[in-house]
Amino acid sequence: MACRPFAFGVRLRDKGRGRTVRVLQDRRDPSRYRVEDSRRGGKTQRREHGSLAGALSDLASSWRKRLH
């Protein structure tokens, strides 16, 4: 089966709070994905996932947490 590269990117930005959450495909291992949660003036948090579904679920969860 052919392995296709990640053809789109996901980036959610909250300009008022200076927060950005991204999903990126790992360049060394295309079957792994990384979620980066960056905040203005803070340290970027990176979380690794073995599937795209897991990475998108983590993205949605962390984006919802910003409301609380």
C-alpha cells in the first residue's frame, strides 16, 4: 500500500490570548504526528501521536480547554 504524505496542515490561532495549536507530520517517520501548543511568552508544548486520529483528538481537546 502506498504511503501518502500529510497533504494539509491544521493551525488554530487565538490572537487575543496569543495561543497557537498546530498538527504537524513527523519528517523522519511519516506515520507519526506532533501537536505543538505555543503561547506568547511561554514554552511550546509538544506531544507525539502514532496516528492522525489521535493527534486531531488531542488538538480538539486542547483547543476546548482554552475556554476554561
